[in-house]
Amino acid sequence: MGDRLGQKGPAGRRRMPFLFLLSLFSPVLSEQIRYTIPEELAMGSLVGNLAKDLGLGVRDLPTRNLRISAQKKFFTVSTENGDLLVSDRIDREQVCGKKSTCVLEFEMVAEKPLNFFHISVVIQDVNDNPPTFSRNITELEISELALTGATFSLESAQDSDVGVNSLQQYYLNPNPHFSLIQKENPDGSRYPELVVKTPLDREEQSYHHLVLTAVDGGDPSRSCTTQIRVVVADANDNPPVFTQDVYRASVRENLPVGSSVLSVMATDLDEGVNAEITYAFINIGNVVRQLFKLDNKTGELTTGGELDFEERESYTIGVEAKDGGRHTAHCKIQIDILDENDNAPEVTLDSESKHIQEDAELGTVVALIKTHDLDSEFNGEVFCQLKGKFPFKIVQDTKNTYKLVTDGALDREQTPEYNITITVTDRGNPPLSSNRSVTLNVIDVNDNAPVFEQAFYLIHVAENNPPGASIAQVSAFDPDLGHNGRVSYSIVASDLEPRALASYVSVSAQSGVVFAQRAFDHEQLRAFELTLQARDQGSPALSANVSLRVLVGDRNDNAPRVLYPALGPDGSALFDTVPRAAQPGYLVTKVVAVDADSGHNAWLSYHVLQASEPGLFSLGLRTGEVRTARTLGDRDAARQRLLVAVRDGGQPPLSATATLLLVFADSLQEVLPDVSDRPAPSDPQAELQFYLVVALALISVLFLLAVILAVALSLRRSSSPAAWGCFQTNVCSKTESGVLPNFSEGTLPYSYNLCAASHSSKTEFKFLNIKPENVPPQDLLCNEASWFESTSNEDPQMTSNSVSLQQSFMESGLVMVLKFLLNLKPYILKHF
């Protein structure tokens, strides 16, 4: 049914896969396939197997989406096996007219990869049209004086077929007076002429009836006939004669109706009526009669319709000149139509794609472009271009086909859509052009990572915040679309312990809001840093990190804590001694306090709330130093009590109090009697254990009382001051200077001595400002022996009271023994 261009036999078929592969790998190479079929094939008739000729397997057809870009009226492609089928009636005479070769050209489009394949189908003429005469009877008048051999043109038949199927021969029925010859026009068509064989005699026979038959060359041949009635006219000696046998003219198409083309002219040597010449068309079809008009008097040929080069390029017209005596002459007019650039080029898009990937590679085919211009030669040459600057270009495939391909990187975030105008312009003068717009939407790919609004986040959060409260929000923007631009947030790193991180903060994956999971404590955690990640949901996913530093602000939630003066083991306040001769400004002691808060919240101030003797002491507002404001007067009490308040600088301020017990004395012995009057608090936790060993304690006391009585009697007899030596070594002991274990460095720049009364269960601390020149050579109690000597010499009454003094010392010894037993109590309980 069909054959491929340039393919002969098996060798041509072996080249087919190679040509197909070339069409895949060359952007401009396209293979042309030619089929030949007769006209008037039935619908559904097979033209050829395109899939086989293109080297496509049946399995590849759904993927390649093989289809026809144009001429869909006549042909279709089977999606099952790739056959090219006839889809409509093909009448060669309607499609191509009188053209000697009738070719239907169209393009096949294949996808993946996108490409053109040029198909040509040659329509062979079949003998489906018989020759026809325009009239069934033609009357021809011939003078009886016509010479033997004179010729007379007859009407030619018209045959729509071409080639061998067109009109080939004329026949005339046998007649003794006439014969027939046939001639060819410049365009190859044939026309008959009647030849006079013998002289005519009107008086013998005034009429002759002839039958003219026209036969084409088809198999079987077709024919038609017309009747010719020859009227033998009276004599007219001279026939008209044309100045030219063939008149030629070239005119441009689209001439206005009524424009003059040329004029024919014939002359006749006769006179009078026999010299009057009229002109008329002969042997032309109705279409030509509508396009041209001939003035029968002047012979001027004018246009009667619009001439179109694209419909027909030339016309051959027969003209007959007849005189008054019925003599005729004939000539031909050859009119050539000149093409003008009156047709703008046409542009059509095949396989137009409305979407393109953002990451499409350079040279990706977006659309196939086909152009067509009805004009010829230079006026029909076109070139295709883009208007504006786009990342696309047009690549020519064949003479009239192009490809729109990518020529640069695409960025949907900058240009999500392209409105491309394709302009096709011919090379005529003036040039004509036409446009076609293409809208391309760029499909997003995940090529943009999220970007945070800030390069670093610094957040201030006051401590004691409510758990679950929002403390910050981070935000990141991703210009991509859909899942590619949907951002989720998470914590990926922190300077906190990994196990503790979840108990401190969390972040909302959708909103980026950072929540505190617990109340922060400035004293435990002053700052921490998080690394937050914003991650899109593209494939592969892209992410960005940002640092968020949280500063925990201080609130005044901690009251000051007094480090000195410290309370005794039983919770009572300790005392400090002040020399009676202390001058104003003498540093008595120092209240030391600390505050766990920071900043203004830890800025401490010291205030006197209560004082036994206002104005006797001064208190440093910021230092907490207690100094004498004046000297001790005679009316001033020896024991003074100060209630000191320590306030911080917070709002509202928090405070703590400390009680100072100050005793004016020049020696520790003056303080001991006051101290002994203070009852010792009971220890509820030790009472039970104490009763268990009370029996043993009583026995020990009785024994020690006997020993003490013996010692007292011995002292009475000796009256020697040296007997107090043992008391000196047991009562007073020096301690090394030091600070409290929980006290900050530098707040207590003082040394201290520990002094204990012999009959007291309590201890007191006294802080002194140590200066080298003021350091006593011995402890205070260690010099009390001189005091006993001086008192024994000052007043004789002291001797008389020696017995009571000795009893007092005996009581003191008893107290020391009891204290010793109490110190042994834990040891006893441990072993019993």
C-alpha cells in the first residue's frame, strides 16, 4: 500500500532502526516517510504501518503517544498497532485540482523524547471522472467557399483527472467532407480542429451532422460525445486574421475587478458586414469565464473576479474572431499570475506543554512549532523568533518546523509563569507576520532552604515563669510551594543536658513557638542556648539552623540570709563584748549577710530596728559594721541589745533580722556571771537517753563532790594564788582564726577568739579587729590571777568573805563536772 522515501527492498528496511535512532539523538534530524495510495480509498483502509517504519515497538506506542499534528481530516493513527488509516474520502480532484502530482504532507508527533516525523502521502489519480463537453450540440457555420484543408476549432472536452487518466484522444464519425486533427495547448491540454477534406456545395447539402467523441486514457477508458451541426454558408472570400497566434501577459494576483489584462486584435480584408469582427471565448471552462471578461467588439480582456496565485498560477484562454460573413479565426491567450505577499504565515503548536519543571535541563523541548505560508518563493520563506527576553529559544528542525527549547535556568520563585509570544515573519516586501502566544507555568522543585527572619534570637525571660508559657517564637520563610515550602520546627542541639532539655523547653513544630516546660530559677540557671532547625517537607528535605539564647532574668524571690552573727546550737543569740573605754567609731562587730539574687535584688542595706540605748551605736548602711557612736556613760546599761534588719534592693524588698547582744566589759570574767544566769534549754531528743544513765551520773557526781571538797579545803589552808593555774589552762583556750564554711570570700575579714564560761553550757563568739599593737600577750582569763592578788590587797573585807568566794568556786567546779558528764553522755549511750 505504501512505500518509504529512499527505501528500496530489504536494504531500506535494515536502515530504518538506524534512522530512527538518529532521530532520537539529533535535535534537528527528522526522517521523512512517503506512502503512495490511490484516491477514493474506503474509510479505514490501511496506508502503512507507521510504528514499524519508525522503528517503534507495539509496547512503545502508549508511551510515545504517536499522533498526527495536521491533516486529521484524511488520516488517523491506530493506537493499538501504529497503522496509518484513511479516515475520510480523498478526492484528488478536490484536494489538488489539476496538479500533476498530488501530495498530502503532515507531521507525526512522538513524545518521550518529543520529536517530529515528516510524512508524505502521494495521492494517485484513478479514472473516476469522464471527459465532458460544455454543450451537447454545437453549431458551426462554414462557408461553401472554404478551401480544402481549412481548419475550424471545435470545443474541447474537460477531464478532471490527470496523467494517463486525463483526456487523450478525439474521434469524429466518418464523413466524406470532414476529418479531425488534435493539437496541444502550452499547458499540455489537447483540443480538436475540424478539417475540410473536400469542397462544400451549399446547394447540394446545406447541413452536415457530425459526432465528436472525447476519450481519456484510463483503464477502462471513459468517453463522452457532442453533436456538431455544420451549416454551409454562402461565400465570404476573406476570413479574419489575428495579429498573433498566442498572446501572453503576466499580471499580479489580487488585481482589482475590471482591470485590463490585454487586448487581442484581428483584421479582415473584406468590407462592409463581412469585415465586422466579433470576439468570443472558446474552449474555456465556467471558472475562467467568471474570472475574465472579453469585450466582443474591442477584444479587450479584463478581470471579472479576484485572481489568486495560490489557487492557480496560469490560465490558457481560447479566443475566436468572426466576421460578418461567418469566417472565423482563433488565437490563444496565455496569462501567468504573479505571486504577491498577500498571505501571512500561519503558525501552529503541536504537543504544547503548559507546564515545565523548574529544574529542566538546557535544551528540553517545550513545544513543537509548525509554520506554513501559502505564498511562494521568497514570499513564502519564513523565519520564527521570540519576542522579549526569555530563558527559551527556537531551534529550526526542518524548513517549516521548529522546536521551542529551554535556553537558561528557570527559577519559579522569581518568575512562576512565562507568557511567550512566538512571531513568524515571511521575507516578502512588505513582510507579513503572525503571532502565537504560549503560557508556561513553572512547576516548583525543592531548591530553596528555609530562611529564618533573624540570624540570632536573644530572649529575656524572668524567672518563676508559669510552666507551659510561650517565651519566644521563631519564624522561617521558604519561597517554595506546597510541601516544598511547608516548614516544621524542632530543637536539634542545646547546651543543656540532653535528658534535662525536654523538661525545660519545647517548640511547636507548626508555629515555631517556644514553650517553657517548667519555671526557671535564675539562681540555678542564668542562661542557656538552643539550636532550632527549620525543615521543609520537600524531597530531599532542606533545612536551616538558628541559635536562640535565653537569658533568665532575676526576680526578688530570695530574702537575705544572715551569716553573722550566727545563732548558737540551741538557737540563742551569741554575745559580743565591748571595752568600756571604747572610743566613738570603735568597730564592735559586723553583720554579714548574703542574698542569692543578683543585681539590685542582691544590693543589701542594714538598718537598726530596735536598740536598748538609741544613739549609742551606729550601723553602716552598706557595710553592716557596728561601731560605737559615743563613749559609754555611767547611766548606760552594761548589756545592750540591737535588732538589725537586712533589706535587699528588690521590689518589693525582702528582709531578714539579726539580734546583737553587746556586753560592755573590760574582761571576760565580768561577763561570766551574766551568762551563767541564762538557763540551758532542754534537749527533748536526748531526755530519754539521759534517764537511762542518770544512776551512773549520780554516782559519779557524789564521787567528784568529795574530790572537790578536798581540793577546796586544801586551797583554804594554802591561800596561794598559784592554785588557779589549773583553772587557767582549762577554761581559756585560743582558737585559730577562720570563717564560716558557707560564707563568701572577703565578707568576714576578722579573727575571733572562743571563750567559754566554766559553769555555762553555752559558747559565745567575739569578733575583734585585730591589730598588732592591740594583741594581748595572754588570754583574758589567763591574767585573772593578778586580779585575785589585787583584790586581796585592796580590801580587808575580802578576806572575811573568802569562805563565800571559795564556795562560789566550788559551785563553779561542780558545774564543770556536770558539763563533763553531759559531754560523756553520747559516749555512754553509744556503748550501753
